Amino acid sequence: MNLTDYILYALLWLSFGFAHSLLASNLSKRILQPIFGPAYRLVYNLFSALHIGLIMIGGSMWLGDNAVSFNLDRWLDILIMACRWLGVGIMAAALTQYDLGLFGGLTQLRRGSDSTDEDEPLHLSGMHRYVRHPIYLGAYCYLWGGAVNEFGLQTALWGSTYLLIGTWFEERKLIAQYGQSYVDYRIRVPSVIPFRGRAI
């Protein structure tokens, strides 16, 4: 990969971060929810999945051939692959703690209402006892578990940057949504790395 490849891939990630943050804003919700009605959450999720899929799969097809593979020791290669699978497991386990119909948007279609994931209660059990954002923890493991070549390393760097910024915005949204309950939870439990305390 050359400098142009790095810049173009960074711009693709920037486009995702900008679009995702813009569409998640309250202003966008006020504009788009009347248009899409009960399908708003589903459309939002499908657009986000398509956008990130195009960046990662398209980026791999376009830039992956030019990426230099790292010459890793066998044990390090196994460790990195284990990190990727650990990420998948963490994300899958974390998702079981949510109402996936509400999270994905299918419940809103079935009910014919505009209820959103904001109707979810504050989760303090399961993995949320140890980290506030277990899905992000899994995503970090998955991203860095793919850093076996230049392209994988760039994906891990830009994906992690997006998650860091996204966490900052998400925290403010959760404080506004849950108030003092979330502030107290935030004091006791770390954001992503389970190094101290627990909720219950």
C-alpha cells in the first residue's frame, strides 16, 4: 500500500464515521423518523451495515492485493487469530443481553410504532457488570485480530479511532438518557477494558 492508498482508506472510514454520527444525531432522527416511520431503526441499521461492509470488503478487494503481509512468528500468528475469534465471541455474547428485535428495528415494524433502542433499560448484568461497552470490547479484539498485514493494521487503526470517538458520543447520549443512574454506573465500571469494579 502506498500513501495514496492509506489516505483513500482513511477517507472511507471518515465517511462512515461522519454518516453514522450524523444519522445517529437527534436532528436526523427528528427529520427521518416521520419519513420512515416504524422502519426508521431498521433502515438506519441496514444503511450502516451496508456502508461498513462496502468499506471493509471493498477496501480489501481494492487495497488488499497491495498490502504487505507481516512476517509473524507462528505463536504470534495464532495469538492474533485467537484475538479475532475472542472478539467474535464477546460480541455474540454481548448481543444476547439486548432485545435484538428492538435493537435491529424488527420490533418497531411488528408493533407499527416508532419506539427505538432508547426504550431499552440500563443493562447492569452479564458482561455489563464489568464493562460498559462489551460490544466495543469485542470489536476491538476483532479489529486487532486482523492486523496481520498492512491492510489489516490500517483497518484496526481506523476502526479503533472510530470506536474511540463513537464511545465519547455514546457516553453523552447515555448520560442524557439514563441520568444519574448512568453517571453512578460510569464511576464504578470501566468503559471497555475490564480492569476494575463491577456494577453489582
